[in-house]
Amino acid sequence: MKKKNITIYDIAKVANVSPTTVSRVLTGNPLVKDSTRKRVLEKMEELEFTPNEAARSLTRNQTNMIGFILPDITNPFFSQTYIDVERKAFEKGYTVLLRNSMSSSEMESAYLREFVERRVECIVFMGGRINKSKPTEKEMTEMKEVMKRVPLIMVNGWMEGVDCHTIRTDEEEGMRSIVHHLVSLGHRDIAFIGGQKGVSTVDLKVLAFREELKKYGLECHNEWQIYSGFGIDDGRVAMRQLLASKKMPTAIIGMNDMVIYGALKECRKQNVPIHNFSFVGFDDIFPSDIVYPSLTTVNHNYDQLTSEIIETIMKIIDRKDSQKEILIETKLIIRESSHTVNEHYFNSKEM
């Protein structure tokens, strides 16, 4: 006798797969493994489950599309994260729609509307408004409205009053590990360059930097904490300012790796030996292990970060309980650019 009221959830349970996988088998998705497809089809046959029943059992119309908004695709931190998410999503049969907002709130709004209209399964949001220390009321209201239609994941950012999934790396602890490393090498005069005030991730790093200096009884020289931006040219601007100082630091921390690339470039232009300073970046982007000197920097644990993003997306789609806030440990990668203080150079400079 034919069994009644069999759903894709029943098939998923007996085949030991997710309901999403059953849906993909039914729609002929080519990315499902042959062995998995065969097992699912066999269970459908055993339970006498027909395509017509399948159509009735699909409680919502899946698009298998994920929206991804980031502020600057040329920034290796964002592109590196996106590429890994896209690869992992593809392996699971999903298409990622990338939108580059160029840090424009208006463009973010347009892309959010587009994703809602296209009925994406989930939106992953990086940078822009979610990194503002004080986002506008309009921006916050818009995010809340979007969440009523599409699940939202904020990566390395958040918005007060917007109760969505957040996944972030522990950038504060990353900054503390940098200061500890430099102090262990004998540095007591440490500069921090790059970034922009009012960006939440920048403000967190600056606060952690100042707290760590205080913890070690070190002076925080305001003239050595320079907001100059996030790019290579911004690093050059900050380095020119430091090189013009009467007293210079022995170690320089960058808001990101690109800022340090700029600082190194400026040293070379002014014929200042780069080994006169220790340099430490943040992000561990692709070139950092092949530039000279190879760069000591903080790694965001990209594989775990992107795996958590994908895992959270899958749980949202499959309507499984998922952790609302995920914090991922960072790791200090020590390379050639950090070393003990060049005492001879700095003693001679102050004479």
C-alpha cells in the first residue's frame, strides 16, 4: 500500500542528507554527487515518493542564490573572503551574486532591493554601513526591513538594534598580540598608522592598541597615531609624516597590510633603510608572505571564517538552529619584517 504524506524531509531523514540536497536531486542540480543522488532516488522509490508529491512538499521556492555585498573588491581582504565563500558555495550547488558598493550607502540600498526582488536565500554583508560607528537611522531601518524578507549575515561588522547573524574575527585580540610581540622584541616606541576614525573596526583596533600600551606602561604618542586611510598611498602619506618627526618610533603597526606596503615604499623612496624599523600589518593578504621583507601580520583565519559563513547560510536555508554571534580567533604570523630594536640607528638619530 502506498504511503501517504511523504515529504522531502522524510526522504532527507532516511537518506541521511539535508532537505536542500533532496530538492537539488529533484531539480536535477548537476553538483549533487552521483552516489548521493543514487541514494536519494533509491529512498524515494522505497517510499513510493513521486515528483508530483515532491512539488507539493516543497514549502518554498528556492532560488539557490546568495547575495554578497562588499565595499571594495580591489581590497584583498574583501576579495579573498568573497572568493573562498563563492568556491565553497559552488561546491554546495549555490550561486553567489557579488555586488561592489564602493562604500556608497545609496548603492548598498539599491543592491539590497535587488536581492530582495530576486529572492536570494541569504545576504552576506561586509563593510560600508555595518562598519560605521554611527550609521544613519535610514540605514538601520532599511536593514531591519530587509531582514523581514531575507536572512542577513554581517561579517566583521554589526549594527546596534539589528538582530541578525554576525560572524567576526577577533580583531581586538589580534591587535593585542601585535603589541605583545613588539614589546617582547624590546620596542617601546610604537606607531599606529592608517584607517579612518568613525569606522567601527578601526575604532576597536585603536582602542585595543592604546589599552595595550597602557598595560605595558608605554607612552602613546598622539603624533604617531595617524589616520591616513586604507591604501598603499595612504601608508606613504603616514610614513612621510613619521619620517619628518624629530623623534621616530622603532616599530610601526599598519591598520592593514596595504598601509604597510605604502610605508615600505616611502622608506625606499627616501633611501631610509627599512630594517631601521619593525613593521607589522593586519589581514595577512596574499602578497604578504612574498614581499620583501615578508610581512609580520595578523591572519583572520580565513578558512574558518568562510566555512562559518557557509555553514550559517546552510543552516538558515535548512531552517536549522544556528548561533547568532560567532567570534573567530585570529593568529599572529611572524615573518621577517619584525625584529629587535636597531639601537645603533635610533641612538645616532637622537644625538
